Amino acid sequence: MKREIIETKDGSKTIHLPELNESYHSTHGALQEAKHVFIKSGWNEIQNSTVSVLEIGFGSGLNALLTLLNSMNDKKTVHYTGLEAYPVSSDEISALNYARLEDFAEVRKEYELMHTIPWGERATINENFNLLKVAQKMDDFKPEKKTFNLIYFDAFGPRVQPEMWTKEVLQKMYDATVPNGVFVTYCAKGEVRRNLISVGFEVEKIPGPPGKREMLRGVRK
């Protein structure tokens, strides 16, 4: 399937799939969406000094890079696992060129390392942050139970990937989350909210990023 690089309204870039009319990030601003959904609404909710993060939809690595930067600022240790069924190519990473953004001036080497370490092997990115990239589809992914403090659920939306938002998948996410762990996603669809509640999460609708009124956050109690 054809993938093209486009610029979003905040000057950061994303990958667009014309055939599906779907983008990896919001066209209103890839960077500002990632900051709002996953850092402000997810990372900032976690008080632990050591944080295990699972990202569903590792993609361009933007969420991982923001988490790395915040782990340094907050002096926290992060064990990060990123699941991606269709890894982004090195040419696409170069074209996205997140390293050029002023926000990431101090972590450019770390971002390059994120994309050069082997898949399937946990590697140290810096003293605060280690990363395991998993190239698998959700059906084959079997995360350990009660492992993750924080889940970034960044799959394509239900219109494009309805199989990623089923009760079965969300049950897998609940089971992988520690008590008081947080699940966060840009999606706010009623069916997704109901599925999250049915598997055990306490769910709230919270303000979404620019261009989106609401999003969802769940907590395992």
C-alpha cells in the first residue's frame, strides 16, 4: 500500500495512506497531538520512578522519542516496548526528519539509535531509557500480564482497523496493565469506550488534541 510523507499544520510531518485516507498522526499537528494524547494525558499521570510503557503502533517512533525526552526531564527510568506490524522504512524515517525539530535537539542521537537497533532485542538508548521493538501483529502478540504502568494505544482508528478495537484486544491490554496503570488513546468512539469498560477499565472522556473534541483514558483499579 502506498505511503507518502505529508506536513501537518504544526510543521511536523507524518505518514499518509491515500488509499485509506488515513494518517499516522493528526493533520492538525503530529507533534502537538502526540504531546497532548500520550504525554500530557498519559505519561504525566504516572508517578512511579520506573515506568514500563507499551505502545501499540510504534510507527515513526515519535511517541517513544517524546517519552524518552520526558524521562530525562523527569529523571525516571523507562522500559519501553513498541509493537508494530508494519515497520516504517529507514527512508521514511529520514523523510519525516523529526530530529530537525527544535524540541528534539538534545536527543537526536538517541532517535537515530531507536531506529537502528535490531527488532526483537531490548537495547539501551540512554541511561534513562531502554527499548524493545516487536514486529508482530496483535493476534501473535502475547504481553506478560500485569507488566505495564502505561499503555499508548495508537493503532489506526476503528474505521480502518476495527479488529484492533475489539473486546478481545482490549482485554489483552487490561490484563497487561498493572493495578492503577493507565491506558490512553486518541479515540473517543462510544463502542470503544464501552469495550474498555466491559473488560474492566475505569474510563473517562477527556479533552482531545487540536481538531478533536474528546479522547479516552482508562485506569485499571
